[in-house]
Amino acid sequence: MTLIHALYENSEKNPLKPAIITEQRTYTYEQLLKSVESVAAQLHDQEFHKGDQIVIIMGNEAEFIISLYAIWLVGATAVPINPNYSEREIAYILAQSDSKGMIVHPNQGGNYTNEIAIDFELKIDLPFDNEVVLEQLAIILYTSGTTGNPKGAMLTHGNLYHNASDVADFLGIFHEDRMITVLPVFHVFALTVAVNAPLFQGATLLLQKSFSPKEVFRAANEQQATVFAGVPTMYSFLLHTPTDYAQPLGTIRLAISGGSSLPTAMLQNFEETFQLKISEGYGLSEASPVTCFNPFGKQKAGSIGQSIIHVENRIVDDHGDVLPVHEVGELVVRGKNVMGGYYKMAEETAKVLKNGWLHTGDLAYMDEEGYIFIVDRKKDVCIVGGYNVYPREVEEVLYRHGSIVEVAVVGEEDLHYGERVVAYVTIKGEVDVQSLFVHCQSNLVDYKVPSHIQIVEQLPKNSTGKIMKRLLKNKK
């Protein structure tokens, strides 16, 4: 069984059920499959076969999903690229991935070499037969490249299938569900949680091109949405956007958060405002991406949850030995979801895959019930005069100040102490910066208190809404 096989099964069982609903049109499962087969036939006619790499440059369009599954159907490997990337970034991935061609949305624009001519409206009423197996390479996902050039995580059909099915089972995503798919589908979090998992279950995607709190509220009230997956930034905007709906989140029964740590104060504020609990999870591109989630109905504030089905998470020291509960160490992962390595980067692969375990680079601890709590990125820890300061702890304190909308804490070079703590914040209303210092001094030991707090209009974010801290260092 692969995700392609699941699409065939759902088309046979429920051919007239909506699979994807966009602003322009609705695709039933039967129509979705026929579109996938038509694009696959066009790829085959243009000499694209098993083992070829094919780039997709699209945003949240039904054509992205059709292209993805069509590429898989011909036995090729998909290489999704953020359409907002610069020419330099696109050129790097094209060359590094050895891609043979690219599929671009008809409305995308731009001059691309090796663009594949695809007619998405063409109807080829001929089933395309190609046996896809779990061991085949399905996708190369390029990391955001916060240090150096992006690395291409190689994921097989088995990696994607197991993670999609395990996430659906663990969270309880069913065929009756209607998922608001607004996260960027070229990103691995959306691809598994908001596309592959619901399609695997035969559910319906409510595909939105870009995030708008008002459109989320509308889908929850007028389109009977039942599941929403977002990043912390989206939950912050939902909290601060007024609406006329009596129940803004209407029929939504399951709210999922990932991509970056969800501040505890934001989580509690959201749950009090909307009377809906958020299940926070954790993942990374190299693990397809999900490794753990808060089980529905058993959430713990501040935790990324427990290991999902068929995945093991451990907390280890620098020697790889497992640490006792509540001791901070590196989070490592093992399971059928873990990548085979980085494409053409053997040395980089060896740094993260050790003795069958994927080393995440995140510092965490585990409690007696197996719930995991992220402390911070290993590389983000600030060392102030020999003391370790975890930026997330300082961020959590600042989020408890009523005026804070978003915050990012970084370590910057300091002549006397090695590093100093600096906070960048966005606020609502007017705030005296001194009150923020007083708030921190009341809740943190001296060396953890920011030496500087700067109010900014907005924090730099990537396409998924994740704050890019590297752009803040030494900014002021």
C-alpha cells in the first residue's frame, strides 16, 4: 500500500465524494484520480520515467496535489519548491537535485528553463498503470537552509505512507472530516498533516491559497470544516482578529499546531477564547515530518506530546546514552518515517543519522508519561557568563505580559559575557519598554533577563510563518 494506492481505493469506494474544494471548483475523488492519470500520461509521453526528479513550483493550488501524485504515478521523484524563492535559490535546488524538468502553475509567470508543458484541463480517459513500491524514492524536500545551502531530505513512499496513516490514526482524522488546508502545501508539515493524511482517509480538503483569519472563520461556519492545522503565528492572528460569527471556529473539533513551539500563554488564551483545545506536535523534514503529537483529549500545555504510532523518541546525552525523566538532552528519533539521508550529501547525512537514530538538534526532556517538552534548539542556546539561557524560557515569560503579540529571543555577542540576551517583540497598544524589563526581572534570574528589548512592527518569517531568528541577530 502507498498513497497512490489509497487514492485509487478512495476513488473506487466514494467516486463522487469531494476530495478537494477550492475557491474556483470542486474535485471529486473520481475527478482527482482522472486528473492525476491525465498528467501522468502527459509526463510519460514526454519521456519522464522512474528515477527522474521533477520539480514542482506552485503554491496552494489543486494542480500542486495533482502534479505530485502524477509524478509518483510515473515512478518519478517530486522536488517541491517554494514559489516565492529567489532565482538563485531555485537554481541551486534545480542543479543540486539533478531535476530533469519542472511543472509550473499556468498562472505562476516567470521564465523557467526545462518547464514541462502540462495541460491540466486535458482529459485522457486511460488508466495509467505503473507499480509504485514503498522502497521507491518519492520526494526530496529541501530544508530551509538556516545555515549554509539547503539540504535535500530523501523520503520514500514508505516514509510518506506510514507517517500519513500513523498521523491520521493517532490524531483521529476520519473520512467524514473536512480539513482546512491553508498551510503551504510545498512544506512537509502541510503535506503530511493537511494533504496526505486526510486524502489517505478519504476526507475532504478545503484548500485555501493563503492564510486569512476571516477565511478560516468562514470555512468553520459555512463549509462545515472539522479540522484546522496551523502554526503558532496563525493561532496568534485568529486570537486578535474580530469576527461577527457567534462561534468563530464553528464546527471545528480538532485544532493542530506544529512548525515551531507554541507559547503556553498563547495556547491557554486560545483555549479560553474559543473553547477548543490545541493538539501541539513536533516534526522535521527528515522524519516525514511527524514524530510526536498530543493525543486528542489528553493534551498537556507546553508539551509536543507523545510518540505517535510506530515512532520512537528518546532523550540522550552527548554520548548517545538515554537520560532519566526530566533531564534535558538531545531529542533523537527512530521509525519508518525517517529519511534515508540527504541527496548527494554523505557527510551531512552522517552528522544526523547515527546508529539508526535521527539526531534532531533539539534539546528536550520527557516526563513519566512519555510527554516530551522542547527546551530549545541546541544551536540557539545562549551562554551568558558561563550560564546556559534557553531563549524559549525567556519568550514564555514575555508572552505572559498582556501586551505582547509575538516575541523572539536571540543571543548576541558580548565583549564581557560572551553572549547577551536580546528580545524582539511586537505589541498591541502602547507599552512602556521598562514595564517589560520589570516583568522579566520579576520572573527570571538576572543573567536570563534581556539586556535589550526592541519593539518592532513585525518579525521576519519564512513561508510557513516560522520566525527566522537568524535575521534578527545583531539587527539593532
